[in-house]
Amino acid sequence: MTGTSRPVTRALRRIAASWVAVSLAVASLLVVVAPAVAADPVKFGTATASSTYGTSIVFKQPVDLATVPKRVELLMQTPGAAGPGVIDVDAPTKSGSSTLSFNVSLADGHIVPNTTFVARWRVTDADGKTWLGPPVSQTYADTRVDWKTLKGKLVTVHWYQGGDAFGQRALKIGDDAVAQTSQLLGVTETDPIDFFIYADQDKFYDALGPATRENVGGEAHADIRTMFALITPAEINDSWVSTVVPHELTHLVFDTATKNPYHEPPHWLNEGLAVYLSEGYASSYRNQVESAAKDGSIMPLDGLVGAFPTTRDRFFLAYGESVSAVDWIVANKGRDALIGLIRSYADGVSDEAAFKNALGLDTAAFQQAWLGSVGAQAPVRHGPLPAPVGPLPQGWSGAAPNPSVQPGATGVPGAAASPEVNPAIGRPPGATSGGLSVGIVAAAVLVGVGAVLIGVLLVQRSRRPHGAIPLAVGSEPKGADLPPTDRPGSVPWSLPAEVPADVPPPDDPWPPPLPPSAPAPAESPETRPPDQPQP
Ligand SMILES: [Zn+2]
């Protein structure tokens, strides 16, 4: 899954994990020899690392120290991170031989299996001179089952139930999916991909960690090039296999095609492509979207740029709308336009630029055209409204600046702001904008939301000791969920024929400017659906 950029719960969970890890950091000192007259003031032995599933990851480094060091740190690199996190570890209080040790406890945090850590130790002496130890890498593995492994061109399948035929079938579907999606999106995949197939739900959810949604049947983690799927023994010969594998692997290739440090593509585009390539715009999705269009419950696409809703109906509808929108692009603008749209994100462009360049429509016009094609009216806007314009300084003669949330500012209901229109699809830009008439209540809501979020962040920061790093950070997994629905048996592994047709821009583009939105939590407060569908 991918959130407003990143799923908040997941991020916080990881931060919490790092806090726990660091709080348990120790430097176990096994001083053996006191005098050290070595030429090398700091001499590193062979670094080691080990991990125990669900318990801990331990890094150890034997050293010979000529003097008492001023500081000892562990530099720990996690997948996708720009650089290593630096963790302060208690320095030995004596010179001589000792073993530096750091224990990453998983008691209150979670690390997804197949995450590889690369760590090295840094010792600083009293004069500030530093010595860097050798790197040691450790892959955190799920050792609860005996994995069988089969290596293909790019994909390596790991499974523990089912015979070799099952593994071979899964591998072929996986390798084919990567090859075809790569070809379609014009990217070359060279890094291997691991594909873990769990046969029982408890182990599967335990591996993915807390806060995994009950509807999830597969998850792709682009940062560690790994996908996980739940395929029970009864489903081994089911068409589910030929859906879940291409779906999740599409996310990994999508990530390769769009990777950039600035701006993630909308979640609906990622999921829409995955469903489109693995199932097509199937009648089940089509019926859902059409009935939502009829009863006015359709969700605007700009509500689906981050995490999807959690209730069962809305969760599935989100996938239906996503694939419907992708289907619209292919049918009306052609397959090349879809590919161009996706690829353009690699340049870090905004949603507005991406849509305009690839489709010739701004995001509002695109959404309007898509809504029209499914017979839907523009949904009524709910939720926070744009902030009011703040008070202007005395003597101010220029145009009113963009409104922003300022605690204590007096709202000016009805005051016109500069009408900078935010993209209708995609995340609003960092700067706030919008110019709707709003009241103090709306401002209070926004301030409240902001305060809560800031509060959460401050709490997290304050609980995070110096040097702590989030575990397994980097890029969050992209597009992770796969809705378990009734699957069509066939997998349409090609895009439908192009139907190029220009769609005239609508007369009255929907919607009005978006309010500035705070990052939404990945989970909504909705209650869980009573039935828990099996994938
Ligand atoms: Zn997905």
C-alpha cells in the first residue's frame, strides 16, 4: 500500500520499533587485555550479525582499542534509505579488547521478513579521529517454516506447502508477469525479486505485521523487492494464483517505472494498472462502479490518491474505480498515453503536469470525463474546507495571499483568496490554496487536525533518542493490497486494442479547488466488516 505518500501507521510503527531498538542498545564489554601497545589505535576483528525471527537482530564487532574511545556508533543501512542511520552505542570505558554489540529488539516493532540490513561500526577517539569497521549484512528471515526455493529469470519463489509443480507454476506466472509488465512500461528489471507464498493466514499476517488489513491477500514491498502472497493449499490450483502474482509484481515494476524522490503517483493509478493487467476491467468491478454511480456513492479519484478506505464495500469499490479509470485512459487516449502517463512520474512531475502532458487533460477535466463515462455525478464534497484568508497587514494594497492555517488568526468568512487551483487528482501541493468561502469552524477543524498530527509527531520525536533510525525504512511498499474477489479464470495479459478518441474538455470542470489536506492516516476509524473474506 502506499499512503499520502506513506502509510502513517506503518511509519510510526517503524519509528516506535527503532526507539525500542535503541533503548535496548548495549555495548557488552568483555575486557580481556588491558595494555595495548598496538600500532593500530583501533583494530577491528570480524564483524558478525544474526537474527531470530520475531525476537531480535544482533550485531557484534570485536575490537582492540589502544585508548578509551570517545564515541561508538553503529551505522545501519536499511533498504531504500538515502544513507545509513547512526545509532549511538555506549562506548567501552576501558581500552583493550572488547566486543561491541547492538541488539535490535522486535518485541514492540515489526520488520518485514527478507529485509536486509548492512551495518558497520564507527569508533571515535578523544581527538575526534574516526575508524570505520568492516560492513556486515544480515537478512531478517522468517524461519518458522521450511522454505522450498525455485529460482527463475528474475523471480525466486519461496513456498512451504504444495509440490514442485506448484512452485514451478507460481514461478512461471511471476517471471512472465515481470517480463510483460516491464516490456509494457518500457523498463528493464535487473534486480532479483523474491516471492514468498504463505499457506496459512496466521503466519502470513504475522509476517506482514500489525495493522495489516484483513482484506489483504498479497503485498508488494518495492523497497526490498519482495512480494508476499497468501495462497492456501486448497487454492494451489486456483486461478487466484494467476491473479495475485501478476497483480503484486505489477506493483514492483510500477515502482521501477515511476521511482523518483519527489512525488509518488496516485495510489489509484498503481492499483488500477495492477488490476487492469491481472484481471482487466472485469464485470464484477464494472457492476460495482456502475451501481455506485447510480446511487451517488462514487468516490472522487482525488480521494484515492493515498490509502484506500477500510470498509469492505468501499475497499473493493476503490479497486473498481481505479481499474475503471485506467480502462478509460486506454479506451479514450490509447495505451501509449497510459504508459506515457505512468513513465512521466519518474521525472518527479506533479500530477497536474503528468496528466496534462500525457492525456492532454488537466486532472479536473480527466476526472470529469471519467465520471461522465460511468454516468456519475460529481460527488458532494465533505470534510475539511480551505482555510480562510488571514488578516492583512495595515496598508496592504496587493492581492490577498494564499490562505493558510494560522493558529489565532481570525477567519474572514467569505473573503476571496487568490484562486490558485489545486490539482483535482493527486496530492495538493505543499502550499495551501483554494478560495472558497469558509468560516471559523472550518479553520478550527483544520487547526485541530494539524495540532493532532503535529502532536503525534512531537510525541514520536521526543520518544526517539538521538541516533535512532526507523527500521526497514526507505520507500514504503507501493500498492500493496490485493482485494480477494471472485476471480475470472483467464488473465488478460495484454492491453485491449487501442481506441484513440479525443475527449473534449468538459464545459464545467469538476471539482472546485481542493482544500489543503493534512496527511491522512492510513486507517480510517470505520469498524471492520463483520465478515472476513478469504482471498
Ligand atoms: Zn495492489
